[in-house]
Amino acid sequence: MMTAPASTLTVDLTQRFPGIVSADARPGYSGFIVEKDSLIEVATAIRDEFGFDLLTAVTGVDYFPDKMEVVYHAYKTTGGPGLVFRVQVPRVDPIEVPSLINVYPGADLQEREAWDLMGIKFTGHPDLRRILMWEGFEGHPLRKDWKEPFYEEDAKPFKSRWPDGRFTMAEDKNPFKDNLKFPQDFDPEKWTPDNDESLYQTLKRYTVKDEDGLETDRIVVNMGPQHPSTHGVFRAAIMLDGETIVGLKPVVGYLHRNHDKIGERNTFLQNMPYTDRLDYFNSMSNNLGYAIAVEKLMNIPVAERADYIRVIMAELSRIQNHLVFVGMLLNDLGAMYTPALYAFEERELILDIFEAVAGSRMMCNYLRFGGVVRDVPPYVLQKIKDLVFDRLPAKTDEFERLLSENEVLVSRLKGVKVLDAETAVRYSVTGPVLRAAGVPYDLRRADPYSVYDRFDFDVAVRPNGDMYDNYAIRIDEIRQSLRILQQAVKQIPDGPINSQKPQYQVRVPAGESYGRIESPKGELAFYVVSNGKPNPWRYHVRPASFVNITALEKMCIGTKIADFVALLGMLDIVMGELDR
Amino acid sequence: MDNEKLSLPQYDIPDDVQNAVAITTLDRLYNWGRRSSVWPLMFGLACCAIEMIAAQAARYDMARFGMEVMRPTPRQADLMLVSGTVTKKMVPSIVRLWNQMPEPKYCVAMGACASGGGPFKEGYNVVAGIDKLIPVDVYIPGCPPTPQALIAGLIKLQQKIDKQSLRKVHWYRKGPDVMEIPVPILGPDLIDPRRNAEIKSAAAALATKESA
Amino acid sequence: MYGKGILKGLSVTWKRFWSTYLEDISWVMSGKKRYFTEEGVKHRSSKHARGIFTVQYPEEQLITPEEFRYVPFLVYDEGVDGKKEVRCTSCGICAKVCPPQCIWIVRSNDPNTGRPIPEPTEFYIDMDICMNCGFCAEYCPFDAIIMDHDFDIASYSRNVYNMEKLLKPASYYRQIRPENYARNEAERKAKETAKAAKAAGAAAQAGT
Ligand code: SF4
Ligand code: SF4
Ligand code: SF4
């Protein structure tokens, strides 16, 4: 089912702000263009008067050579279509846009990302440092006139590959004989690296005098990027007062693989396997999000059988994600291995299914625009039925018996606050963490996509927002996913698996689209801008993990360092998606 | 171009690993002990790391090879499994970890990314293969290598260990430890201190080209 | 009662621990071999899997599904006297569709006419860039490039494959992917008969 593009019908900002806000009239675009100087005022009204309390995405778009644009996507946590508003500024440095961090604190890290990659200065942002690259890096890589060291051509396919494709290493073409690019006359010996000086400077603001006027010693502890419990190459610089966390800055980018830049060079189809590598636990969900975004833009239907297959795969991947979450959480808490090993067993059985239908355990690359790449063979469908009717329900019960009532675990988790509803919404947190705080916001219900509206299931919610609820909601969601799966495998219709002919070049009309799904970790969205060419003009991933860690500092301040690992685990981050 | 030349890594392979040497009984015992207790560093970078964890889990169970003891500290590890994309931001830490590992140590490049840059090679923040900085013993292609492929690669590593000889291995030789690798610096781009002169001259050449 | 939950959890691990042996006994009783047999591996990856879950690679191997993909290879048909008839026509579609652009093809030209002839002179795939996505195989119109099942390809050096290393016989293709092979063959046959019929039709037309 196609959802209408973020509708402007319900809200008319132009009437509320005549002369300041105008409707975006470009074909294929929607939403409003806001005057730069009134942005904060308009955003406050959008939040307070119109009720769009959740700012999901902040993205820069480089309309080379004339203007830079910042696009905001706001939604209501009660559901319904969203509101797109944007600011356009001339493309001459310094490019300045007011920061929305005081209206929507969730914009924090995303604005830093736009500064890092696009060079858009957000005035009023208290901590506008680079986030994915390091301080001192030359240039803003996502600008259209910035070329990477291995730059070959603006768009794939490259001409050097065929018909005269004599193999050459990319290194040999670069003056520095490697993936390197230095300014002219650069002398490496004279360079003084930043060495995280700016990071420690921002942490300094937490060094306050005690009540009795004594300056107490506070220490900075770095956890990561190589740390056994940070779920990858995540790093947190933590300011400690004794054992209590008084300040925290996430340091990310250690796995920044430049999805956005590479994605703008790829053709639309070529991006599909790259999305697998975002949240590498859930490549099926990533495929789905991207397919939905592009299908919206292309305005094509999805074959009905394919839609069911998509739902089945996405839900299977949610189950294995949550299983691994529970296993890893127990690892973080010190219950080494047993639950994780049990979880990985069931995960293997689910991966077997992915391997049989898609060819790969993790990097499925299974969806195509309009459908899926191949049908599910009957023996695999039988296997899925075996799992969702017999094995997985029993195993979920077993998991609960193993853990849910364990007194040690309960006393460790109950009452340790993660997030309350209001803070979670303000910091744009989505996914299970938000629902565990009592906000029943699940895109499968709030803004239904694919065929989710045909299934009978409940949005799992837990009221307290403590660690135990965050644990329990994952189990709840496994059960709900099983419910969906049981209906889906029963109802799945016969028919074609793609509404389009298999083709390696798709025509995508000009315009923008924002496709979002409820991935196991929260809202995963793809913002795609096309100018009618074979590759996207802008390809942006709005990952759940990245936006969710905006709230990490808020979550951790005041807690003990021993809880940090578990609190981080609660957010269920995955670095491939976080750093992209 | 023949395949051998295409695939040559860009560093010198030490003689002691390049081809088999005479193996004595003592060597055999020595190697048997080492090959059966290769402890990997608990260290994951990207997607490949998940397959590494899966290989540690119940279905593939690397304990069968004595490799289940993942050490979180490099001081106790014998094997660095570079499992994932090596980014410029991360590589100083990786080199530091490598330097902290005691000899004998081995490095396995797991997956396309660690071997040669992988699908993200063209990216601006990606190091095109860990062998640019650290000598790699075994390359495992695949994206990601399945756990079985990983185990197959580790068996290859064991075979390599089997061929080493006590008399030749460099870690018992006298003299300073020359294997320490200078840690790269994060400048306007990644600076490998070993290549300072080269970078300087190339940057200067850029300037003259521009003005010409 | 405090501790009830812990006991409950322990009962789960306890049961898990014994189930391996119970399963072993039941397999012995029924006279079947649980380890190092295909049947055993299959059972361990089915919904009935109980107790030990390990598939002891390399002695045992998981059942590889037909669609499994690792790295690509090029197919050749074995012609008369063992000549390798490379299926690839160097049309370049795989090189165009490859997302990380790791395929390099040199199209051959007829030395006399200078016109391209349908066979590549050189064909490279950089396996250290290839993301195993399967697009090349999916969109190749001649079934000339196929995703391999062989994953035991770790080596002591970088992996850039040339033609020589990429080529594998069609019989190998049939062996690893019987269903796909049969489907491809049927399509090819159908195409050929259609062509022949057309040619015959044209000849008949010319005759009248
Ligand atoms: S080789 Fe593939 S799976 Fe492994 S880290 Fe690189 S992109 Fe991920
Ligand atoms: S698509 Fe097939 S026929 Fe065309 S060049 Fe590639 S392998 Fe050869
Ligand atoms: S599998 Fe994908 S990445 Fe590898 S050669 Fe084929 S198209 Fe390229």
C-alpha cells in the first residue's frame, strides 16, 4: 500500500506565517520553505501549536551550485502523516542556519553531522564539532564539489571498466599512491593533530566547583573504541565524579563508511546491497526501507505476494535481532555467554531461511523495486512455518523461563531508569526504547506501510521506562512478531513476485521521498532526492541507532559507571548503521 | 597480467613464512602447542565481526580449534582477526593494539574490507586493506565470509604456523624489536609517519602542477 | 520465595545439558548415526534440533542451499577436444551493474576487421572489493557468470582473479545449482528452437 507523501493538507503553515513560510512548489517536492531568520519561531509553533512533537530527521542537501538546503521531517507521536519544512540558504561560506537544538533537542547529533559532512554552520549549537570525521579533516565531504582521493567519475558505471577494462589498482592513479588527499605543499612533520583536545574541552564544562567551594577532581574515562562491551567501535568519553557519571560525550565515526557519498554515485539499484551493510543484523529491514523510499518516488505498486514475503522477512529479522539483543544484554550484565549462545542458536535457524531464499545469511540483498528477487520455495515456506508455529514460540517461553523471573536479573534491572516518555520524545528516540517508556508509537500502526494494516497485532508498550521494561518489551515484540508471521504465512497469496520487469536500470522521476519503516531498532528512514538521472542526487540514511544515542548523555548523567554498559546496551545500537 | 603478480601484497613477506623450511620434531611440538591455542583478540569492526561471533557460537564453535578464548586485552592475544572495514579514524587504534600484542602474533584479514578495502574502498574514510599497515598472514575473501569460510581461513593459518621453524622465527632473534609499527596520525587525511617524505614531495608536486 | 526464578532458569540449562545425551541415546537406539552424516546435520538444522547444535566443520558441513552465493565465477562449456568455450560475450552488463565496480573486462576485437567479437580477452574481478551481491549473475543475459558455492578460498595474498582463475566448467555449475541450471538450459533450448523455427519460417518464405 502506498502512503501519501507527507501531506500538507492538514496543516497550512503559510496562513499561520504569511510572508515567512511558503509552500514548496517544485514538482515532486512537498512541504514548506521557511525563512531562515524565523526558523526557530516557526519550529516552536510546529511543535506546540500543530503538535508535531517528534523531529525525526535533519538533513542537509547540496543543490550545487546555487543553494544549500536543510530539510526537517517532523511527526506526531499520535500517528499520522508528517510535516516537511526546510530552509534554503545561498551556497557561499559561511553557510549559517539557526540551530533547532533548543526546540527539538533530538536535532543535536544530526546537526553536527550536517556540519561535518556539508559544512552547514548551525548558529546557537553549543557543541558544533565534527562528528563522523575527526577535527582537522580537510573539507566537507558530502558537498558536491568535494572529491575523494579515489574519485573516478561522478556516476557509476565507470567507463574504465568496459569495454577496455584493463585492471588497475585505484591506488596507482592517486598522486599519494593510496586513499589519501592532502592540500598542496602539505608538510606532515609540521602538523599538530587535535588529539581529541576539542572533545575534552567540551567535557570541561562539567568541571564545576563543589558547594563548599572546593574544586573536586573529576576524571575523564574513555570507553572504546575498542572495548568489549560497546557493541562495536563505539566510544564514549565519560566525565566521572567518583563513580557517578556527570558528563558524557559519544564519539562516533569509527565505522563511517561513507554510505551517503557512495550512494550518490551508485545507481538506484546499486544502493540496495549497500543498505544491507547499514544495520547488518537486519539487512531485510534495511532493504525494505530503501525499497519503500524509491517505490514512493517511482510511484509503482508492489506485487501482493512480494509484500507478504517482505513482511515475513522483516519480522523474522526482528525476532533474531531481539533475540541477540537479549543475549548480548546479559553478556553486558556479566552473565557471560549462556543466554547469548541460546539466542544465537535460534538466530542460526532464521539465518538458514535467509540463506535459502536470498543466498546470504546476513547480506540478503533480497528486495527489488516492485517486489523481491525470487520466490520463496515451498520447502522454505514449510521451514518458516515450522519455526513460527512450533519452535520459536516454545523457545521464547524457554527464554522467559530462563531469565524473566531470575531474581538477580530482576533486581539488577528493575527501577534503573532509562528514559521517561517526555524526554524520549524530545530527544527523537524511537523504537522499543520509546515504547518501553509508555509511548505506543510504532510505525507499523502509526504510519502503516507494506501490508501491515492487514494483520492483527498489538503494539507492545511498557509503562515504566526502566531497564526491566526495556528488556521485557523485546520479548513482547518477539511474541507480536510471531503473531504477525503466523497470519502472514497463512494468508500469503499466490501470484507474481514483482510488479516490474527485472531490469538493472530504473527510471526514477525527479523529486524527493522519505521512506520510513519500523526497524527493530527504531525508525529507519531513507531520504532520497532524484533529479531524473540514473543515480540519486542525495541519498541519506536516517538510522535509528544514530539518532537514539542523542539521548545517551541524558540517560547516563547521574547514574553509576557500572550501569553505563547496560544503558548503552538498552539502546541496541549497531555501528554500521550508526556511523554509516 | 598473471594472477600471482596481481595478488601480491604491498609489503615484504619475511623469509620465514614465505616457504616451508626444514621442520624438526621440536618444531612440530612447538607448533602443535601454538596452533592449538591461538587466542584471538576480542575485537570487531563491522559486519564481519558478527559472523566472527557466530563462528564462536554454538553452531560453529571455534573452541574445537582452541580459539574460543577471546581476549579483551591485546597483551594476551595471539591473533588479530581484522573483521570489518578499517576506517581512517579507527586505524590508529588498530595499529596501537597490534603493537601491544606480544610476539608471536598473527593477523588475519577477514572479509573483503580488511583484505583490500571491500565495497567501500572508494570512500574517503576507508583504508584500502589493513595490509597497508599491518602484515597480514591470511586473507579471507567474502563479504562477509560465512563462519565456515572463516574457519577454513583459520585452518589455513594453522597450516602456516605448522611450517614455522624455531630456528628461523624472528621473535627469538637478538636486537631491537623492529616490528613496531608507527601509529598513523589524523591530519587533513591519514598520515602514515613512515611515508612523511613521500607525502611531502607529492604534495609539493601537486602545487607545481597547479601553478604550471 | 526468593530464588525460585533462579531455580527455574537453572532447570532450563539443566534440561539443555541433558538433552544432548538423551538425543544421542535415542539416535543410537534407532540405529542411526547422529554425527558426520548428512541426516544428522539436517536434523541439527531443523526445528527438531535439540541438545548439541554444533556442525563440526570441516568434518561435517552445513547443507548449502542452492541459492547460496559466495564469489562469482565464469562458466565455460566444454567443447570438442576439451576446448573451453567461454559463455561470456563481453556484453559488459555485469561490469555496469556491479555496485562496487570490481569487474574489469577487455572486449576482444577482430584483428582483421577491428569489429568487436563476442569473447573477452581479459576479465578481472577484484575479490577484495566484491561484495558478493550477486547482481552480476542476476543480470547476465547469457548465464555466463554464476555465484559460486565454494567458500574455502582463503589465501596468503590478495585475491584479484583473472580469467584463468575465474573459469569453471558448466558441469560444475550444474552440480552446485541443479535447479537454476535446468531452468537456464530450458530457456536456452526454447530460444534456440524459436530461432530455428524463425529461420525455417524465413527460409520457407524465401522459397515461395
Ligand atoms: S567485507 Fe562486507 S561484511 Fe565484511 S565488513 Fe566489509 S562490508 Fe561488511
Ligand atoms: S554480463 Fe555476462 S555475458 Fe555480459 S560481460 Fe558479464 S559475464 Fe559476460
Ligand atoms: S557479486 Fe556483486 S560485487 Fe561481486 S562482482 Fe558480482 S556484481 Fe560485483
